[in-house]
Amino acid sequence: MPEKKKKKAPGAPRKRRKLAGKSLGLNPEDLVSTSPPEHVRELQQIVEKDGGKVLTSYREPFGGQWLVMAALPIEQVEPTPYQRNLSDAHARKLEAVMAKLGRFLDPIIVVRSKDNDQGIKYWTPNGNHRLSAMRTLGAKTITAIVVPEASTAYQILALNTEKAHNLRERALEVIKMYEELAKMDDATEEAYALEFDEAALITLGLCYLERGRFSGGAYHPILRRTDKFLKKPLGSALEVRRERAQAVLKLDDLVVEKAEALKAKGLTSPYLKSFIVARINPIRFRPKDAAPLEFDEVIDRMLKAAAKLNVEKVKMEDLARSGGAPEETTG
């Protein structure tokens, strides 16, 4: 009898696609080694006629399809009419970053569409937030990769499958950047607030470095409200961050202990840790006009509340009423 395939355990990571057995695509010199075909030359002429400027034409390195890199008048570009709504928060963040850096580095993807009454000639299926940010900042021109095949506007959703960074990835990126910057200068955390995004990510990053399976999502909402950027130079601030991370990990040890006690009682839920953290959260029902609690005070109160938590008084209906959120959230 043929051997039965082993069933994958629930929650087990999917296997990655194996590396191809041979090299595919083009060598670097092949990307511009031949003249563009007729339809690409026609597109170049149209771009110039539209008031744009062709920067180069080349073949993309995997499938060898031709693309045109161009500078386009920004008023001639709009998002495709069927894509998701603009995220105001994401657009504002892009605006702030580009304004601070004074750079636009990531070209949008566009296809040439039919002219309409507003003079729109190009659709972007991938670049709406960048386009919005550039418009808000008053840019006249936007750089774009013009795809000759208009049908790509409908295929881009299949190609654009990258997920947003989850909390663990964001926190690890921040702490690795932090450690590198700490070697370079004496700037404070506040000076790098834009690059670090949230002070909480620094502390959580240190937690993840020490404990790879740390459930940062359970603590993130609390840290986001209480963990502020320090006015110390990065080198000395890092020591404070390590102390904060150790305090959070100590709290996590207590929360895990209580979660295991609840499981022993027969109470099971994917949100056990989030439930416990919510029960011991000192800022959950704090009046809005009350003075904000500092990080150390919040963690100290949570440690005491976790130690006092009587799991024997917790009932299944308490878990059901609490609902719960995933312990690992995306950014």
C-alpha cells in the first residue's frame, strides 16, 4: 500500500517553494541589449506627447517583458477606479516621511488609459498612497514604471501579494536599526521618532530578541499608550530599554503561569493571554481626565495584579464575554 501522507499539524508553517533547479530570467546586460519592439516605441512616443519624459526602457529580469520608466505630469495620473479605499493614516505617514527626507524613491506602477474629461491619461493599480502623498506635498511630477499591457491593471492584485509587516517583524526591524544607530552618534530616541515609528516597538523588539515566541500582541496596546521615546542618547537609552524589556518578560512569565492554570481547569481559548492581560490592565477603564501613568508604574501594577489573580474565580462565560483579539497583530 502507498504510504499515507502525514497530516500537517494545525498552525504549522507552510513549506516554502524549493529553489529552482536552474537559473531563470535575464542577465543584467540582457535587460537593455536589444531595441524595444514597435509597441514599446509607440508607448514612448505617447508618453512624450502627453508631456512626460521617457527615462529609459528595459526588460524586467524575470519574464523579460518590456517596461518604460518615465516621469509623468502628476495631474495626469489617478488610481484605478476599482481598488481599495485610500488609508488616510498610511498616506499621512508617507507624507511625513517624504517631507522629512526630501526624497521620492519608489516609482508607482501605471498603465496608459483612455483620456477622460479631466485629462487623466494614466491609471495606477499599485501606488495610490504614494500618488496621494506626492499630490499633498505639491509635487509636479511623479516617476512611474509604465507597463505597455493595459491588462496588467487587472493582474496587479495577483502580483502584489506582499503582506504588511506583522508586529514581530516591525519590532525586530526597529531594534536592529536602533542598535546600529546607537553606534553612529549620540542622538536621542526622540530624534529618530520617525524612523522608529513607535517607542513600544523598541521595547518589544528586545523582548522578541530574547524570546522568539513572545506574544507581543497581547502587550502592544498597553505599551503603545505608556512607552514613550526617551530623551537620552541612544547608547544610554538602550540600557533603559533592556530594563523595560526584562520587566515585560517578567510580567509575561506570570501571565503564562496563570494561562497554564486556566488550561488545567479546562478553560481553553486562543486568547487566554490577551484575556489575562486585559484583566490586569490598569489603564483599561482609567478616566480620560486622569493623569497618564508612566511605563514603570503600569508594569508594576500589572505585576501585582497578575500575582493576585485568582484563576479559580474565572469562568468560561468570562472568557466568552471578553471576546479577544489575536495575540500577534499586523502593523
